[in-house]
Amino acid sequence: MAYIAGVGTTRFGQHPGSTTSGLMADAARLAMEDAGLARRDIDGVLCGYATTMPHIMLATVFAESFGLRPAYAHAMQAGGATGVAMAMLASILVDSGRCKAVLIVGAENRASGQTRDQSIQTLAQAGHPDYEVPYGATIPAYYGLLAARYMHQFGLTQEDLASLAVVMRRHAARHPEAHLREPFTFEQAMASKPIALPLRLLDCCPISDGGVAMVITRDPTNATRVKVRGAGQAHLHQHISMARDWADMGARRAADLAFAEARMGLKDIQHLAVYDSFTITLAMLLEEIGFIARGKSGEAARAGRFEIGGDMPLNLHGGLLSFGHCGVGGGMAHLVEAQRQLSGRAGDRQAGAPTTAYVHGDGGVMSSHVAMILERV
Amino acid sequence: MSFSANPHAQAFWQHAQEGRIIFARCCADHCGAPQFPPKPRCDVCDGDRLEMRQATGTGTIFSITVVHRPPSDALRQYAPYGIALVDLDEGFRMMAHADPRLTIGARVRATFVPFGDRTVPRFVADQKP
């Protein structure tokens, strides 16, 4: 089984003048240093797409500029699930013997490299170009539709969503690299400006600049011993108007495959890192996978279950909602935090000494699911 | 109006311009499944004979969101606007505009309004008994 030998994150936020290539290189350098590996040791490169730097072969562009000559390289696209999907493929590549050390990178100057309107319009293309986008739909609108129906069906409330937002911000306040660190109250979340009701501003992640990278290896390269124990995917639809069963978006299916491979169950997991582009995303994933009963995510947040001292520490870096979202790198930050927690290197955020973690990425509109289970050995 | 290269989509929006919602229905014996958006083959039985039908335009709200932050300057004048998923009585689901005051489960009927570069279906409460 593959090791996540090194991880690296740049600061997330508004970094005027930053470039996608520069952020990729910064994150990659940090991850390689963390793994204790040099350029010549890297024989595989996977990178995510970047909306501000569209290219038909971004991995090769990156490898050339960063000074790598890998035996295996390409870019990947699975929306917000890309990061966990890259980690899954990297572990397949090292498990198969194809590669010894695969560098995976996701970075983008998504905040400063384009206008907010450009970013919103580009992301809205996750929707159907003919039957959804023409209505002036946006990513928040697609998730607003998810939220309204899910709240109606399972009794989740606006208060519950706000409770999740408050927790993510509190976590981010402890992370020096987080985009949004100023705490807000439950009341402020409830009164934040409407974006796509029932979703309000503080239910939505920010658009950030940032970069994240990891090195996944066949053998340990340093003192950390975090292994990929299982992974799984599910892809049941692309467009929200085509999703058939809203209690089965694919999250549970992906998780079941990962748990089966790891020979573990929900009860074996001590740490959670779950995709949270919106508060509703987090609630739906936690509840469909089964970590929390249907409609009870807000209650769990208020009971302190997701805190450092809780029984289910969740997104202690602050998640997409507050650590920030730079695209592919945003979904990789969950994996990085899980690796740091498992290796006992999370500093002020360290939640005990967990040996197992569950990570989940979601692309599109609950369209692509990639689940991964990590274990410290 | 910036239309798609997809002929089914071109036809859909041309009909919308004229105040109609069209969908595909499978012509295979024992199937007859409605399909939206139309595709070359039936999702249910993989049959390749589909006919275009006009929907009555009545249905039920499955979900609804109210967009306060539109994606572009051109659409800001319309905000806030409702976007809904509507289950049409013919058995298919579609996205469309909707009266922001509607709630899930409401019975609705289609009207047609200008929005951005085209005319779009907009569902309102069905007043008929």
C-alpha cells in the first residue's frame, strides 16, 4: 500500500501577482522537502486542471518548468474531487510498480487571476450548457437547489447549516495559512447576505489563490508512516437536474468501496476530512456516508462533535469554507490535513493521536465522489 | 441568442421562444419513456426511435432556489430570480425559472418570459382547480 510521504501547502487567500505555475512550484517544493526527496526521485507527476491556466497538457508544462522528467505524467479533471482522485491514481501507480514516487499538484491563482464574475461563470459550466446554464444558474444555485430539497426531505434547517459554517471558521482561525480566519457568530451567519437561497454568503466557500502538493511513494522516505488503506469512487450523474435518487448521490457508494478495500467500517474512523464547498455539501456527505444520522449534522456541530476534542474531529484546517478554495488544491487540503493529523504534526490543531482518517472529495454538483481511507502504521 | 450546436437544444429553445416546452418520448413498444433532455437513444430501453412531444406545461416544484448573485452584469437586472427543478406531469424533470415565492410541492404551470439572450420557461402557481 502507498504512503503519503510528503505534503505541502502555500498560504491560501488573495495573492495579487501570484501565478498558477508559481503556486504549483511552491507547493511542490514544500511537499518534496517534506518527503525528503529530490527532483531525480520523482518518476510520476499528476496535476489538476486550472481555470486560470487552461492547457491541454498541464502536467508536462509543469514538469518542464519545475525541472522534472517523469516516466509517467498527465493532468486530471474531476472537479472538486480531482485531488482525492489524483491521490487514488498515484497510489495505484505505486502499488502496481509503475512508479516509485508520484508528485501530485493542485494550484491556481483563482482569486487574483480573473474577475469574480469570470470565476463564477467558468464554474457554472459544471451545469448543463443547454438546459441549466442559460437560466443564469451558478454553482451556488445548483447547491441551493440541493439545500432546499434536502432540508425539506430530511428536516435540516438554516440554523443547522449556519452551525457548520461557524465550526469551520473556528478551525481555520488556528491555521496560519487559512484564507478566512476571523471568527463569526451563529447570528452573523444567519444574517449574511443571500447568494442562492437558502444558501447565504457564509454557507459558501471563498474563491482563493493557493497551491497544494503531495508525494505518494511505494516505500517510506521519512519518519511519517501514513498509508492509503482504501479508496473508491462513484459517478452517478453530472447535472443536478439528472440526479435520480437524492438520498443516493454516490457518496455512500464511494465510501463503501473504500471501506471494503481497507477492511474497515465507519466505527474504525477517528478523523474526518470531508469536502465542504458549501455547508449543505458537508451535511449531505456526512449524512449520506453515514457518519451522522440524516438531518442531524447541525445538531452534531452544536454538540461539539467536530471540534478538536470531539469524537469526530472534522476539517481541522477550516475546510473549503474557511481555509479556502483555489480549485483542485482546495480539495487536496483535506488530504494534507488528514496526513498531518495522522503523523502528529498539526501543531495547535492536533486532535489527539488518531491512527485512521476518512477523506472525501466531491466534484460538480454531488456528481463525482472519491473516498479515501488513511492509516498511520 | 447564442444557441447550442446541439439540434435538440436548438429545437427546445426555438419552441420556448414560441411558448412551448418540448420533450422526447420513446416510441418502442412497451416503453414510451419520457426523456429530457432528448438524446439519440432512450435512457430506459436503449431504443433509437424517439418522437418530440409538447408538454402540457403543468407540474410540481421538486426544489427551488432564489438567486441573488447572478453570474454576469447582463443578468443583474433580473435578480433576484427563482430557479427550480420541476417535475412535469408527463414524467420528466427540468430546470426552469420560477416565481421565487413558490415552495416545494407546489402545483405550477409554465409561462414564458424574456431572460438574458432568450425566452425561458418560468413556472408560476397553477390557479386552476
